Amino acid sequence: MMRRTVTLRKSLHALIAAPLLMAAWPSVVPAHAEEAPFISVVTGLAPDDLLNIRAKPSAIGKTEARLAAGASVRNLGCNDIDGHPWCKIESDNPKATGWAPARYLVPLNPATVPDQAAEAMAAEADATPDAPDLTARLGSASQPASPEPMPKSAAEIAMQDAYGLALAANGTLQIPCARYVGQPMAPCAASVTRKGTDKADVTVTWPDGGSRVISFDAGLPASSDAGSNFRFTREGNLNMIRIGVAERFEITDTVVLGD
């Protein structure tokens, strides 16, 4: 009789304790760790160059941040945009989320950006963009830039880099440039002398005096009158040029070759 009473008590205790153990189980046993983020490293840049992180997968998208070679980012996936792979990334230093050309990231995330985000991105790309804010892109200027005429087609939009074709109030062509180490891009007056269909000299005048002549051959940057180390990279139709240690220029194909 005593043994049966003990057995019943144990059974009752077990029945009472079971729900309490189930409720406490999450705190006793740790949850499965979340899937580790896919990390890519910025690479393939020209010496002293920086990778532009764009608000949208386009060479004319707003620059959210600039990353140096060797920077680690979280790669959220890569999509093919008009034949060019772009990856959506997140950076902690500086804090930014945006898009970067896949060719500058290693390794590449084989996943794609979710369909909903891709559709929103495509809708944004198809929409006619507003006139760009040159002050935000180039920094403060003494005179506001006048808006560009509305492009006639999506193809023309893709061929233009708005800030490369900006006209100041006095009608002078301006391009983004920087002369000194650590100096942010600012608008510099420029003029173009074309020599046939694919050759041209672009003369850039520094805001504090002096000028630089950049020569193009076969539509690409070829040399300058500086005699210093000359190199360039391209994003879509944008030529990002560096001369020596500090000089930087951003010149579009349309500026060089015309309409």
C-alpha cells in the first residue's frame, strides 16, 4: 500500500512539473544561433581609390558612402541589372546601406535580393528621376545649379550623369573635382575641346586658381598635363580619374563625346 502511494505521488509531481519545464525550456536551452551574415570584402580598386555605395543600383545613383579597399561589408544578395551585377550591402563604418558593383566585392553572395525589393528597385529605375540636387552631391556652391532639361527617353537618362552635365548660373560646364588629400568633391568649371569623334581634351579650372588638362583617346581617359601617376576606373558611363596623390575628377562619357 505504501509503495502504491509513493508511486502515485511521483506521478502527480511529474504531471505538475511538466508544464513548468516546458515553459522554462527556452531559457534553459539556448535558441539556435541566427544564420551568420554573408561577408564580402572590397577589392579591385585603383590605388587610393574609394568604392561608391549608391542608393540604387546605378552609376548615377546618389552616393551614400565611400569605402576603401579591404573594408568588410554584409552582402545581402546580388542582382543582374541590365547585364551588370550589383550587390546590396550594409556597412558599419561608415553606417550605410546601398548598392555596389559586384566586381569590387569578394566573395559574391550567390543569393539574390528578395523579389519584392527587386520589383521596387525596377519600378524606381523605370520612373523618370527628378532633377538632381547638386548641392548634396558636390557640396555647397556660391550659386545654385540650374536644373537639366527633362530627358526624352529612358535610354537618354541612362546615358547621362546629371552632376557631370550640370550648368552653373552663368552657363559654365562643371564637373566634380578635388585637389587636395581629404578634400571633398566640389564643382569645378570645365571646358571641352573635341578632336574628332572619340578624342577630346577636358580643361578643368580649380576654384583656387590653376587648371588641369585631361586628354581622352578612344573615348577613355588617357593622360594629363600633370606628368604624375594617372589612373582611372569606370562605373557605367562615369570615369573616376585620379592624378598623383590627391587630384580626383568625375567625368561622364557624355561630357567628353557630346550628345
